[in-house]
Amino acid sequence: MDSIESGVSPAEVARRAGHSIAVLFRFYAKAIHRNQQRSNEQIERALDAADEE
């Protein structure tokens, strides 16, 4: 699901798809996991940049 991978809130995606969050997580767990990995990488880069300042 492209909207999840683009960073849209899972709650918003579920609402628009007419699903509960539980259903969304069950069916789109891989996309959500990829999004979490991307978020972790962004946080790491931001922390590293702050350490370099």
C-alpha cells in the first residue's frame, strides 16, 4: 500500500480504506515494517548529524 510506505499515518490509511487498524496491520505488515525501518534510518541520520554539530 503506497500511502503507508509514503509515511501516512496507519490510522488514516485504515480509515480511508474502511478497515480497522488491526486488519490493516494484519494485511499490510510488510509495508508497515519497511516504513518503520525507513523511519529508524531517518532518525539515525538526524542523530548522527546532531552529534557532528
